[in-house]
Amino acid sequence: MSPPRKIPTRGELLRLQKLYRTDKKIAEVLGNGVTEHLVGYWRRKKGIARHSFPKFSEKEIRELWDRFGDDFRAGMEIGISKAAFYNWRRRYKITKKPEALKLEQLSLELHTPGEKPRRAVGGGHQTVTQKILALRADRDSVSVGEEVKIEPDVVLAPADSAPVVKKFLESGTSYVWNPNRVVMPLDGSVATTAGEAAELHKTVRDFARRQQMRSFFDVGEGSPPQVIVEKGLILPGQLGVGCESRAISIGSIGALALSVPPDDIPCLWADGRVTFAVPESIRIFIEGRTPRGVFARDIIHDIIARLKGTDVVRGRIIEFYGIGVERMSISERMTLCHAAIPVSAAAAFCAFDATTRRYINPRARKGFAPMMADRNAIYADEYTFETNKMKPTASGPNSFDTVVPVEQLESTPIQQVCIGGMANGRFDDLKIAADILKGKRANPEVRLFVHPVSRAVYLESLKKGLLRVFIEAGGIVLNPGGPMASQMTALAGDEKGLTTHFESSFDVGAGECYQVSPATAAASALTGQITNPSGYVKV
């Protein structure tokens, strides 16, 4: 029989609350079967309020106000909105402008004719990309087109790492410059025969073991960029470098991913530094409310169509802003950023905000400093798109350049539907499809495949019943992250299908395949023809 649990004193509970804030975290610290509800009961018995200590102290708010003098920028620093930071200031009666701002304004008013005025606080011209590259190059600022030598925070090895490993060892270098910064996956690697695959995998496993790489992920862990984000291996404001184009989606959390040729990876492993020419950036604002049945996939299709092809974004960094982006989950932002691959953008980025902060905080293993563009940052182009009147869209067939409203394709018979992949294979995406398919059976003429993007997504979908929904609907659930079973999912010459993959990561065979959102894919799987999902999506 276990001894009776000792109830903490009032002083002990107050100290714990000051350190850990919530009943849930206090329960986790105490352990030994202590639950959140039990901590709440103790707290009420001791006469302790639920929130005895504020989330942000007066000192924190005052320091941020003195540093930025702007509610928007100060709020972004701690992941809250402009209005929320303003309310915290009012709570602590912080109303006066910081002295630094007063002196700055005074110096601007007193400058003599012909004298160049001092730059106002926050009045620089650097984009997020320039700021991140300047920091990694140990510079105050960098210019577009300028070549800079940087040390990245994370280096993503290619899916086919065995040739890179061999080239690295042949160079005469024994160890990578920093094994803790190298992420090496096996998912996505290809080989002509099973025996060849086994040998290549053994080469990579042995190398990762010898280098003592903490971030080596064997087959079945999932798509590398997804795993990097899930496990907090890259954080807001950091820079990732690799030859995996899919890594571009890490821009969804306010980080930046840039690509280098595979031949540059061995040198990067050895030296830890790589040279980049600072690319141009464009800024895209997404505003308005999203209609029912329209998701991030439809929005990015519409944007690319209105930009009339890929030339506008080719080789440039896309920075996404606006209320439409702020309302998106991290899953939707990853879809948004992932679309930069088929349009040949250099990278994509979503600004750090409260949504990012809530997602990253439980995953972060160390502190991080989000980057924000200067208010006067100079962009090559700027565009604003309203989502109020957008409709579900499809790109294709077999191309990202042609985008049409789904309603124009309605009643087109299909033989196959694939839901998942790096573009739309996260739990939120699968749940959208599962909610439509729940309790129903896919059309008997349609082959339905579901492809979770990672082991974590697979497990969460399993625990919450999503995989059961797909299987009961007649679907086949594929292994997370790994190569698609091309013999199963390829289309014959006279067949049509839908997929949530992007065409660059999905072999459709000889048939025609349209790229759509998970909602459109699920609704179409039920009817056996391309279907507008608006009537199938719950409000």
C-alpha cells in the first residue's frame, strides 16, 4: 500500500504557480499521479486564485515597450497581437513614449538643412531574408545580389544521402563540422533493387552512427521537413540549408530554408559555411474571410493563377502576410509555403505570431529570436489578394501552371484519389477529409489512398480514429513519409485522378491527375467524379 500523498502547503503552491503558471504544468512537475484537477482542488482549499501571477510581468512589458515603442512589434516579439500588448500596457499604466524615441524624434526635428536625418527606430529597409542572412554572416545588413558566407543553423541531408556520404569520405575529411546541426533522413531514398537499397541504407546508418548524429531518422519516421518542424529541430528566425526542395515548408514557422546543389553538401559538412547571393523578396498579403469549402490549397492555387504563371516568383523569396495568413493553422501555412516548390521560388516565409508561438513553445529545446521585416523593407514586388470570393480550385492536369475552379470540372469521372503527402498530409488535413468520409463509403469505381506525412501524424490519426474512418470508407493507408507505392498509385493512360500531392513529388503514370485540397479530394472520392466540397464541409 502506497503512503498517503503529502498535500503541498499554501506557500509551496504559490511558489509552484509562480514558476509554472498553470495547474496542468504544476501537476506534471509534482508527478506521482497528481492530476490537473487535484492541483485545482488543493488551490481552492488554500484560497489561491487560478491566476495569481500574470502571464507577462510589468518588467517584461516595460522592457519591450522601451525597446520597440510600438505595440505591434513589441507584441510580435512575445507572440501576441497589437491590441493584446496595448491592453497589457494599460494594465501596468505604461503610457509614456520611451525616452529613446523622444530623443530620436527630437534629433529629426533639429537637423539642419542639407544634413541627412537619423534613421527612426524600426525604420530600416531589410526584409526577413536579409536579416536572417546578415545575422548568420555576422553583418549588420546585406544587400540584394550581394554574396555572403554564412553558417546555417540546420543542414538537411538529401533523401539519397549515400552518394553524398561517399563523396564526403573521399574528400579526406573524417568528421562533419557539427553533427548536432545535421539532419539525415532515409525516407524518400530510391534504389533500383531491394539489395541496392539495403546497401545504401547501411552506408548511411553506419555514417550517422560514426558521426554520432542525434538527428538521424530511419525509414518510416516521415518526410524530413515535417519531422524537423515537429521535433523543434529548427526554430523561428533560424536558417536551414539543404538540397531537399521540400524543406521550403519550414518557412511556415518563421524560419528560412535555402537550397544548394547536392555537390555542395560535402563541403558544407566539412566547413560548416556556404556562400549565397542574397535573393530578392516579394510580399504577398492575403486578406478577407475564407468562404466555406476553401482552404489554403485553393488560396495558393488562386494566387498563382492571378500572378499568371511562375515568372513573377521564380528565384525569389515569398513573404506571406495579412489577416488571412494569421487565421491559418501551421498545417495550412506549411501548405502555403510548400507551393513555392512547383513555382520555382527560392523560399517562402510566414511571419511569426501567436499561432506560431503556441505551436513552437512545447517543441523548442532552446531559446529563439523570431525575425521581422523592417516596416520600410524594400521588396521587388507586392501583391494583395482578397479571399472573400475565392472558390475551390484545381490545378492541372499534371501541371501547376493551369488553375481552374472545381465547379468547371464537376461531373468529370475519376478513378483514383490520393490524400496526404508533404503538401497536405498533416493531421489537420486528414481530419478535413475524414469528417467528409465518416460513416460513408467511397465510390466503388474510385481507388482511395491516404498518405500521412510522418509517424507522429500517423499515430495521432490512429489514436483519434481517422485511420479507421479511411479504412471503413474503402481506403488504403500508406506508410508515413516514405516513397509512394508507384505501382499502386499510377494511373493508366485513359484514367483520371485527384491528389493533394504536388506534381513534383507524385508520379501519376500515363493518366491525368488534378491537384486539389483534401476537402475536394474526399468529396470527389464519395461521388466518383470531381465535386465541389462546399456542401460537404461543416461550417
